[in-house]
Amino acid sequence: MAPDRSDDDEFAQARKMPSVIGHGMLTAGILAQAVTRWVGPINVRRFKARFSSSVYPKDVLSCGARVIK
């Protein structure tokens, strides 16, 4: 496991990061779970995520959705 994605704040801060970062797939999974709970698993046919910046502890995640009939 990469030290900047674990609980090693000292390692992250030595690299000018405010704290450890969340894995991209972790944040994508959290958002996918929110969408699945919202519309139901049978209605999710495709899910895409774009990693645009780092996610730190206590960050607030937001997502958008487009419903296509």
C-alpha cells in the first residue's frame, strides 16, 4: 500500500500534502454506492468516474447524474 494513502500523515506532510489521500477507487466506490442506493441496482447500467483531484479526510464528495430513458 502506498504510504500517502495509508494512515501516515508524516509521510504525506513531508511531500507538501495536507494529509493522506483517499484511493481513487475508494471515492468512486462511495459515489457508485450512493447512486445505486438512489436508483436501485437494477437501474444502473453504466457508471463512469473521472478523478480530477485528490480527496483528503473530511472532504465532502458530490456527484451528478443524468437519467436516460
